[in-house]
Amino acid sequence: MKQLFILIFCLSFFSVDLFGQAKHRTGKNAQSRKRAPNALYLDVLGTGILPSISYERILYQHRYLFVNVRVGLGYGTEILPEGRVFSHSISFNKGANNKYFEFGFGGAIASIPEILESRFESMYMFYPIIGFRRQSVRGFLFRIYVNPLSTIDDRILYTIPFGGMSLGFTF
């Protein structure tokens, strides 16, 4: 009987210690590990075709998962001197230790000047996103991804294999 009492006392003592540690992890310390909800970065190639600036906002976050939406704007290069691209997407990111697998989908409205006329011709392209992201809690952001661009013209689906890279920061 005495041994049973000692065993129960020891187990209850150690469980209080373990619960105390768990409370500390879910308290103030865990709150400081939340990812910054905003990101601003430069896309090279990728979703905006042209070099573009993108803004991203996290809608939902959990310990190993977060969901974000993105909008971007790109404007002219030597390839498309007067081209403009407005892109948007939603991504699901899963991982840990600031390294995430990214998958999602999006679209882009591209305005490309016609050669013979002065008006712009617009087309909508849609794409899946598969990539890798390194994102610190606050600070540095790096993405590399593939996003084959697709569009439908005269009932024919055209797909262009494409990819891109992003560098920026979170805040």
C-alpha cells in the first residue's frame, strides 16, 4: 500500500511538471513563433511572366500549414516591351522549420500590344503552382516554383511549361 501511494505521488508530481512545460509552450512563446501575415517580394519570370512585384497575405495558419493569397503586377521587358500582367493565386503551404512545400492555383490577365494596332489585346491564363518556399517567421522569403501557364483559344488548350523564383521579406 505504501509503494502504491509513493507511485501515485511520483506520477502526479511528474505530470504537474510536464503540464507546466506544455503550458509554457502554448503560451507566450508559441505566440511569438506565428508567421508574419504579410509578404512583399519580387518575382522573376513565374506567375507574372515579366518581372513583377507581389503582395501576399496569410489567411489561415496552423503549426505545420498555412494558406495564403497573392496578387502581383508585372510590366514590360525587352521580350514584351509594353506588356502588363496582373496575377492572383491561392497557395497551401505545408512544412516545418521555415521550409515549406507549396501547392496551389491561380490566374493571370495579360495585356499584350498587338503589332499592327494601338489597342491592347487581353488574355486570361490559369496555372497550378508547385514549389518550395523558405520563409522565416519575420524577415527573409525565398520561393522557387513551377507553374505551367495554360490558356484556351478557339477551343484549344495551350500550355507553356514555366517556372519562377521570388525573393522578398515578410512583415
